[in-house]
Amino acid sequence: MEQVWLELISAIKKRKWSFDPYQIFEVDHRPCLIFTVKVLCGRNITLGWKDYVDTPDPYVRLFIETAPEGRRKTTVKDNDTKPQWDETFEFLLNENEINIMEIRLMEDNYPYMNDDIVGIDTFDIGSLTRDKWTKKTFVFNQVSEVDIEMKVSLDTNPTLRYSLCLCEQEKEYLTRRKVKVMEAMTSLLGEQGPHELDEVPTIGVIGSGGGFRAMVGLSGVVKALHDSGILQCATYLGGLSGSSWYISTLYSHQNWPQMAPGDMQDELKNNIDSSLLWLLKPQSVYRYMDMIMKKRQNGQPVSFTDFFGHMVGETLLGGRLQSRLSDQKAKLEGGNIPLPLLTCVHVKKDRSARDFQEWVEFSPYEIGMAKYGTFMPTDLFGCKFFMGRLAKTYEEPPLHFLQGIWGSAFCILFKRLLDDNKKLDPVEMIRLEMAKQLEENEGDESSDSSDEGEFDDGEPSTVPDAKYKQKSATLPSVLSETRNRLNYTSDQRTKRPSVDEGQGREMPRRMVSTRRTKQKGYWSNFLKGVFENKRWELLSTRAGRAGVVHNFMRGLSLQQSYPLSPFSPVSKEAPDENDEVDGPGRGSRVSGEAFNYDFNGIFEMHPTSEKHLYMVDAGLTFNSPYPVVLRPQREVDIILSFDFSARPGDNSPPFKELLLAAKWAKKHKVMFPPIDSELVTKVFDREGLKELYIFRHPTEPACPIVLHFVLVNIEFRKFIKPGLRRKTQPDKDFADFDIFDDPATPYSTFNFKYPHLAFERLSKLTEFNTMLNIEEIKKVMVEVIEKKRAEPDRCPCKLEEVPRLRRVSQKNQKRLSTFLSRIRSGRFSRRDAGKSIDKPLGDAIQEEKNGSIDVVDAAEGPLSREVAPKLTSDNVMQKQDSKAQAAVPEYEGRLRRKAAISKKMTTGSKSLPAVNSDQRQGFASNGNVVSLDSSQVNKGDAQIRDVPGRRKPQQPEKARLWHDSKCNSIDDDDDRFFTAVE
């Protein structure tokens, strides 16, 4: 049985990804030049008359202004007039720039501060012949000589991945996960479960933002999903802001996935029973600042996100502060748990996040932006890149730094957190605060942390020395300055009179209010002084409040951004805001009057000349991570969305973030249920406030079904568990609480302290609400399974739309047309349609006739149906092999007869003639789709269509005419690009 398992996995891996339709879109980029320099040796090194005092200690400095990491130097050769270096350096260059290398021969004056310059020379790199070594001797002061060898070549192996496809690691994970999900669904649904792998729906579970409220709420949800068996059927687990904190904490736990998610709840409860703001003790602040300063001195940008990430990590991770996101790959190897997808958005420092934002997705495999089709390995996040090539490597950032980025909305409002104001509407306040900061005058720009030379990255500084010195304040100086500025004593706080400086007279005392106000202590004011200090720039600038990393797309020559749904046809005019969108996203109608967040700049290109990226909490755009599961490449069929966003009151409509997501989906032309303000108003009036709302597309079967879970306390007040009523008064008191209407605001987004009672109430509430609707989830799963069983394979686009696709070569057009034609012919599943994609349809069918398709590779018939669901069942160990062997001859016989099963198709007014099995070799020569007359098929062969596990061909009334000839001017050797056909 183990051998059958291995063969099945190998077959699915090989066949499933033999042709990925998204690989036809070539992501353009211009490679960089790799300039290699070998400093060989020197001769006659002299300092003139100084040689009588000291023998030279020479070294060589190289500087290329147009290169990242453009400053290099050799080792120092003590007391040597004929130094031998033999040291090699590598620079990355843009061939469109004028690249000049400066060579300095230096004299080391250690332990003195300044070294002496022996001589300076320059060299034009553009004069070199590509891929050829050139040796040149540079002469300094007409005496000293240095030999250098140089070569320039084109980079043929970029570090970044340019593609619209999923990465190979995720594809391999999906292969294993699909088998696990099929097994779990068969166990959960019984006979209603999937019979074939192609019938297995892809489920994505996503959690919204909301600080600790979202984190605690998602902990109860995941526990319920796991205990009910739904989590074992999910493929993706996505999070944003507070939900991402829970997911990353769970997946970093040493006992996950061996333990159940509920086993971590006590640990999480104890970790947050005291506020993380208590970590702002003097010892902690000095420790955090020391680590941040070391990072800055190492050449990496820093911001308050680093500081906030330390606080979140110490609270949630405890002893796992050194864990990394890439460490979680080991937990995914067997495909036993859902793939975690976390997210944030990249923003411009001078634009509102509601206007311009680029979603960045994080997984243990890679990090990148689907908008540009550009991704990097997770362990290289934060490193310095140039034109797609790794320029400088840094350690992978710890997980707590990423947690700071994912929840960086709290960095933007940290000053308000220090004010401890919990009664404000957090989501709106964050967005309005961000907009207010971005509308400040340009005086703040002068100290923005994106200025050249702020970080010691080995590049020339364009900032005046005085200004740079002011910006580079040390931590002790900032702390000392803040302490002196505050100058608080107990006597001054109680008896200090107010004096008018202009008149020199004492001002009358203000009337003492009878209302008691909360007084801020010395340390709170001290912290605000540190974080608001203009010289430190943690909270005093816009960039200082965002997560800042090196721009991994720096220098790329990206010509365009790529739509999230690249197969959507291009229209000449932008769709009207009140009209439905045509194509795959049709039906995603959202009223334009409902929002001020119009996403006007989402298709703008970000300049790749910028050195840094500014990453913020994705909740500044909308508070749910729909984009990571709406990528068409992931083909998610069911979205379980858990919304923990704040609302004005417990009885307020819970659709605000869902409407924003729907509008975003419409802008990107991705399939999404037709949700608008008018619809949700009708739904709310008809169904009232409840735990779950289900949204489907009325006409598009491939559109994902959205199950929108909201945070409400209705049935939980009455029942301990679904069907079990509360009887005792303590049980009733435990469940009698409000979430948003409670004056004490125990579940405020700004509350970073959850007593055990508050934690138990919220986690039990979300667990109950989820368990209450498990049967509804199962019904939707069965609905999708039946839909997949009845309908043909999902195609990414229509055949007649292929010539209109942008940035697709004619060769790839033909490959895609062949792929679509095979699926529509009814003879191939999507998995088999990718085999020998460059061969005509007739040749592929002839291969089936000759038996070239391996039984296990097909993964279609009784073998996959009988073996896959029972791979882990102990009670079939003895008879599994005999059953598999018995299935092989029968399946091979059906493959040989597969070509005889066909349907009628009409061309004009004439029917194609019937073709028997002896004539099959002749009908494939031109590569067109050829159909056989079903009246010529004998009764025995026709019965094969009803055999379980066989894919039924399309009915004649549903059949359409598909021809490769629809593509214009297809040439196998032509890789030219063209724009959309008008």
C-alpha cells in the first residue's frame, strides 16, 4: 500500500502541474550587469618623503556611485611596497546608466582617524567587452602601480522569481494537501464526500483584524473548526493584523500540529492577562533601543515597527523570539495542516492607504506582490536587492518583526495608545489619522526616514553633514534630552506657578475641575518625549511609523503591473461604478456612493528607484485578507470569513468591511458574489442580526461562496453548546455580556490586556458561533462537490478571448488554446489536458490508444477513487494491493476505448463524418478539434460513460465549437508580444 501511495503522489505531482495556464504570462524584467573586479597586486607603492618615517601600509578602495553596495576595499598590507591582494569584488550595475569606477590607493594610518590618499584614478566600465576579462594597470602619482582584472557579464540567474504562477513549493504542498483533504471530507461527509480528487473543493479560512479581540476570537474559531473536522478540510488559513498574530503564534509553537489548537489557549490566555504596555519599563526600552540601534548600524532601515514588534513578540511568543517565518515550512511538508497566508500593504509615504496600496502576501515559502508577479524566498525578506539580484544578505528578520508589520496600525496611533483612549472607533480613527498625517505640510518631509544617507548602506550621502549629524542622534543623547526637557519633580508637579514670560507676572490659577482626570506619570511623558523626538524619528515622521524594509524591486524595469485576474478581458473604457463588471468578475456590483475609499490608485506603478518600501497594517485598506484567497491561481471555492472588526454597537450592521472587499474585488475583476449596500440592507432587514450570512453568485458557478461570520452574542446567551440550554444562574451570567456596547470597553481594539474572564467569554463565544453553523458549512461543501461533479472543469478563460490577452506570446497563445480545446472536448480532465501540450489533440488521443498513459498517472478511474480515501485506513492493508492490481487491466481497457466516446458537433450546416478507430491516425494532422459521431459507438462502449470515476462528456446541447484556428497568425517559432486585439 505504501508503494501505491508513493506512486499516486508522484503521479499527481507530475500531472497536476505539467501545464499551468498562468505561466503563459511572461513577467518582463531587464537583468542587471555583474561587474567582477579582481585587485591583483601593487608595485612601487610610495608615500614620498614619508617613506623615511614609515613603510607604506597600502590598501585599495573601489567606489561605483551607480551600484548598490558600491563601496568596497581590500585588506591592509602592513609595511609592504609590493602588496599582493588577489581579492575579488562583485558589483551590480544597470547597463542604461553611465557607470564609472573610482579607484583610490590608500595609506592606513591606524590608530589615527584619517587615512591618507596616495592617488585617485577612474575607469569607464562601459568600455569593457562583455564576458571577457580585461587586465589594466592603474598608475598613481606617476610611480605607484596597481594591477586590476575586470569582467562584465549579464545576470542570467536572478534571485527573485518573476511569474504569475504559484511557486513550486506551494504547488507541491497543494498536491499533498488535496489528498489529505479528500480523506478528511470523505470521513466527514460520508457518501456525499468527493469521489475523485477533481471534486475536492478548496476552502480558505480567513480572519480579520481587530487587535487582541481578533486574536482571541480566532483562537475560539480555529478550535471549533478543528474539533468539528472542518479545519482538516481547509487548504488555506489567512490572517490580517490581530488574526495574523494568532496564526503566526500557533504555527511557531513547537507542539503544533501534534497538539490541538485548544491546547494553546491557556498559554495564550496567560500571556495577555497583563498589558503589553507594561513592557515599556526602563530596562525593556533600553534593551529594545539597543537592538534597534544595532540593526540601524548594520545598514538596515528601522522604524517604530521594530520597537512595537519586540513588545508583541515578548507578549505572544515568549521563549520563541528567535523563531522565523521560514521555519514553518517543516510543519507543512506532509500537507497535514492548512497553509498560513499573512498579509500587509505597501503604501507611498505621501499617499493615503485608501487611495494607493499594494498587497504583500507572506507565506513560509515566499513573500511578494502578485501585482508585479515578483516574489522572493521568505528567508531573504529585508535583504538588499538590485534589478532582481541579491546585493547584500542580512539575517532573516525574526517573526516578531513581521508581527509588528502585520499589526502596524497600532504604531500609527501609539501616541493615542499612551493616552489609553479606548472609546474611539478604532478602524475609522486609524484611517482618518493616516489621512491627516499624509496631509501635513512638507516641513515634515525634510526629516523623513527615506532620505539618502540615513542608513549606512555603503552608498554616498546626498545629505549635508550638519543635517546628517542631527538625524543620527544616539540613543543616550535622545534619552538625556527628553529627561532634561521634562524636568519633573514632585514639588514642581504640585506647586509650580504659571508665569507669563512676556510680562514677568504670575498668571491667575485655572479653576480646579470637580471632575477627576487621569494623571500621567513621569515615565509615560518620558516615553512620549522619546517617541516624538524629531531627532529619533520613531513616531515623529510618517515613515517612522510604518514598517520599513529595503525595496526588493529596486532597479527593476517592470513595464506594467499585472491584474490579479490576468485572464479578464481588457475593455477600452473603465466600467461604470454602478454597472456590473463583465468577464470573470461580473456580478460584483457595489454602490459607488457607499464608501469614501475608492481605491483610485491601486493600478498605479510604484517607482522602482525608491530604496525602501513602507509596509503598514492591511486594515488601513479594508479589514479582511480577501486578496490572498481571491488570487485565481489558488482556485478557492469556499471562503469562511470571520469578521472581528469593531462596530458602533452590538446591533449595528456587520457588513462594512465586506462591502469594501466587494468593491476591491470589482476593481480587480475577480469573481466575487454580487454584494452591494442595497443587497446587504435587504438581507439585514429580512434576516436580522445573526451569526452567519451566506453569499453566492446567482449565475456564475465558479464564483467562490462566501460564508460571512460576524461577532455577535445572541444564541450564546441561551445555550452552552448548540442544543444545550443554560440553566444555572452562573452560566447565564457568564454569557450575559456586550461586545461593543459595554461602557468599560473590555474588547476595545486598543485593549492589550485581557483578564481571564474576558478571554474565556470571547473565545467561548466565537467557538459557539462557529459550532452553531457547522452543518451550514457542510451543506455548502456538499453543494460545491456536487457542482464540481456535474460541471466540466473550470477554465481560466474562453477560447475566443485568448487573442485578447495582453503580454502573451503567440506560441503561448497556441499552447493555451490547445489546453482549453482539450478540456472542452470532453475527452480530457484538466489534469490530463496538460499532457504533451505542444502536440495536436489527435496525437494525444493516439497516445492513449497506444497505452502511453500510465494508469496511476491518469488518477481518474477506480484506482484513485478506491485507493485515495483509504490510504490511511488500517482495515484495508491486506486487500489493498490485490484490488489495485485488479483495477489496472480494466482501466487500461477503458483507456483504449476512450477515443470511441464522443459527441456531435456541427460546423455550419454539416456534421463531421464518423471516424472509426482505424482512421484515428489521420484526423490529428492539422491539430484541430475533431468529434466523432456518437451513433457509431457500440452499446458496450457507451456504457463506459456511466462507470463511476469516469468523466461524462458534455451533452450535445451544451457543446460549443472550439477550434485552435481561433487564434490568429499562430507560429510555433514566433515569441513576439502584442497588445489586446481591438
